[in-house]
Amino acid sequence: MKQILSIVLVFFALLAQAQGVEYGTFKLNGVSSRGKAVRDRAIYPPTPTGNAAFKAAVETGVLSLTVLNSSGQLVRVIPARVSQPTTGVPNWITGMRYSHTGSRLTMEAAGNVGQLKFERQDGQPFTTTNPDNVTIVSGRFYSPGILQGQGYYDKQWALNLPVTPMRVTAQQAGGTASYAYQFTPTSGADRIVLSGASSSPPVCTTCSGPTTPTCTTCVPGTIAFNFQPITTNVNYWPEVDETRWERLNNQPIGRKIYLQNEFIKIGFWEKAGGAACELYDLKGPT
């Protein structure tokens, strides 16, 4: 009987060592909180890497956290994998959304976002590539590619990565302010909004200038003149081009005008707001 009791006591002692309650200070949405969480040391061993992974798991919602006040009394319990609130998103981020094909994560941002940093929620480092085969290392900030035709959303990042709980940190352009998003992508997700507008702004149909109160952006193909038209000559767009162009949403180029001298010839398109869209070197190759 004593031998059985000894075995049971050893079992519970080993269990306590492998899985125990750990106290610490954790940062939740930028705010430090004192609390406790259950730590499985088989998953999060007492090593620098294990400590960092455990802290990241608590802070990103992978593990449940019991928040305590300065007296050690219960304040609240945050269950595991609680969706991150977006009420604290800084105003320099107009919008943030993601897509996932199952093997590629794409992030799109609007506002004054300069760079993004990608990390796994479990703290495990990774190295991958983007669609252009550029190496992407977790924990480093990367500048975006240009995104067109999506209204407010004008910046894009993509990396080859399977579905895994992510921590994506945005850094303000020209500054040091940052904000982190914690989320688990869904395979097949298409432009799921993490914060900000749920859709792109309306496309302009008439604009007296680059913007109007109800139409915050104008795109080629729908923008009107940004200057007063010449009314003394109604044929100020003498050319009509039926060629369809992808930047005009595959619409015909439409009316345009050429200006030239002995050296160059420039084509201005009405649908591009009177912008110069063609340039010909009359002394050399087109």
C-alpha cells in the first residue's frame, strides 16, 4: 500500500513539474497586465526559447490568462483564442485585411502604414519567400508592394506560408509607432477585414477634382477633368481609341489628344483625367 502511495505521489509531482501555473506580466493589446496561466513545460520548456514561446502564446490568446490586480485578486479571465478587439487600432491605420489561399498569406493595408512584420503566435521562427522568390524572415519588417484599384487599400504584402496563427505588426510610415494584429487565417479567405472599412470606397463617377466629400478616391476610367474644359472648341479630344486597356478596367481608351513638336509626341487621355499616357520619341524608336 505504501509503495502504491509513493508511486501516486511521484506521478503527481512529475505532473506538477510538467504542467503548472506560472505568474508573470504580459502585454495585451499594448497594455501590460499581471496574471497567471497554465504552462505545459513539455510544449514550453524552461529555456529562453520556451519562455519566449510561452509568453507569446499567452499574449496572443493561444493560452487562457487569468488577470490579477496588484493584490493578487481575480480581475477577469481571458479564454484562449479570444478574437482581438480592434477598438484600440491607431488612426494612422485606415484599414487592414488579409487573404489566404491555404499556402499563401496576403495582407492589404490602407493609411499611413510603412512596413509589416510577420511572426507565428507560438513564437517559432520561420523563413519563407514571397511570390517574387524574395526571402522573408520572421521578426523583421518589410516594405509593401503597390496595390491598385482597391480604393483606400494601396499597399500589399504576400508570403508563402501555410495556415497558422499569426501575429502581424504594422509600423507607421516615417515613425516608430506600431500595432499588432493577432489572428488565425482561414484557408480560402478573401480580403477578410481585421480593422477599418469593410469594403473599398465607392468609385467616382463624377469628380470636380481628385476627391469629393462622398467619393474619396478617383480611379482611371471614371475621373472627369481636373481643370476647366476649353469651351470655345468642342472638339478638344479629336482622337478616339477603341483599344481596351487593363488599367481602365478593360474599357476602351476612348477620347484623347496629341501634342507634339519635332522631337516628341505626347498623348493625353480623357479617361485618365487628362494625364499624359503616351510618349513617342520622334527621332528614335517609339
